[in-house]
Amino acid sequence: MRHFVQLTVLSAIALLLSLAAPSAVQAAYPCPGGPGPGEVQVGVSGGTHGVAAVPICDRAGGGAPQAPPTYSYVYGAIAAHPDAADVWMAGGYSQSYGAEREAMAMCAAAMGDGCISFGEWHNSSFAIIRDARNYIRGAWNGQGGAMRKRVLKECAAEQLLPCEVVGSFSSSKRRHQPSPATYRKSYIAAAWVFGEGYDNRLYISSGQNRYADAERQAIDACARATGRKCQIAAMTANGVIQPFRLGDGSTSVASELSAKRAAQAMKADCKKRKTTCTAQRPYDSRTAGQFVHDFVADAAPAGR
């Protein structure tokens, strides 16, 4: 992203210098708002490397051209952390890199090591997208939202429901700093026997601050109880795991960011498999504990 911004700035500067240089042949000048009174559009410049296409105008009746307008840039940046369910944003900077430094500093002050930058952008906005596991993705909204559309398409291809756009930040917004009560993730992971020896049970670790801890505890509990090789069946953060049975008697599990979306994911899975399904007891990541879910014993529907 940083290289992209540098290319954008250099391209824009080169454009302005070439248009502002005196020429006996070319007296045209940029007119971002289109031709005004006494002007006529004679072309378009830009439209590449993140620089929007700018109309080029000339005086309709000849004479001395107007002075070219002055362009200004407003920079923003976003920092995130793998164990945070929100982001830190700084903006309103007239020079590059200042916004990124501030966003990273805010993230580090809250989360310590491990913060990552989504890069800087200017004079536009940036979208924040979450998938079913509560992993955060970012997408620049410039150039007609091409990056945002691509990220949403790629994200949806990896899960049962479309991913959620949870926010969009303008580069002119001064700061977004989430509350400590809301930004830390609470993980849940469910493991089951992999292959022969499957016992129709899920072994669940919930309410963990790190995914690695939830994963290890779930797999260890499964291995101790069964003496078999176990693997993760589902995981999410600040969300819900939904076990269910299919019409042929087999078992499955869905995970999403809310009980409603988990139920929708279950139905989408069963529709894809062309069968019926029966929901069982859901498990919320914000309820800490170690649980064993028995698909056979819990035969009563938990609601649809």
C-alpha cells in the first residue's frame, strides 16, 4: 500500500507540473469540476495509479488561461491486531506516513506487539470487512470500489454466508480508537475425532483470549477422552458455534459472528447438501468454559 501511495503522489505531481508549465502550443489546464462559464473541455488526464481522471479545459474564446487549481492530499491509515475485533485509525494528515505512525502507536499501546498496518490512503475511504471467524480484512474504496468488490468476493468464497462490511473510514476522519471493553476477541474452538473412532461428540474450549489456547485445549480434551487423532471442526471469535444433525443422521457444525448468522449458515449448508437439518445447542465464545457436546444425546432442536 505504501508503494501504491508513493506512485499516486508522484503521478499527480508529474501531471500538475506538466500542465502548469508554460507552452506556446498547449494552454489547457485541469478543471476537476468540469468546464465552467467561458470554458470548454478539451481532454482528460490521469485515471491511472490511483489518480482519478481529471477533465482538461481551455478558454472557449481564447485569451489567457486561468491558473491551474491547487491540489491537496488528506492521508489516513488503519492498524489492526490478530487478537482485536476492532481497528485503530488516524487521519487528517497533509503529509504521508504521519497517519500510519499514529495508528500503529495507538494499536501497540492497546495490544502490545503484533500490530499490522493496512497502509495509508488519501482523499478517499477504506472499508473494514469481517469473515465468519472474525478475521478482519481491509479494502480501499477508491477507483469505483474495485478492491472492495474483489475482497468481498474472495471472502464469500471461503464460507457459507457473505462477509460483513462493518465500517468505512474517510481519510479525513481524525481518529478511531475503540473502547478496551469491546476490542479484545474471545475465542471458541471445537474439536472432534478425525477419521476412525469418531464418537459423535464435540470437545469445545470457549472464552479464550488467544486462538492458539482455544485450539490446544479443544484438541487436548478430545485426544484425552478418545485416545484418537483429533482436529478442529469449527472456530470463531466473539461469535457462536452451532452444532446440527443432517437428514441422513450425520453431524456437522457451523460458526458465525452471531446466533442468527450461525443458524443461517447451518441452513445454507443443508441447502447446499440438499437435505434437512436440525439445530442443537449453540455455544457462545463469550461464555468461558470447557464443554462436551453429544450429537446423539442432544437430539432436541435448539430453535431455527
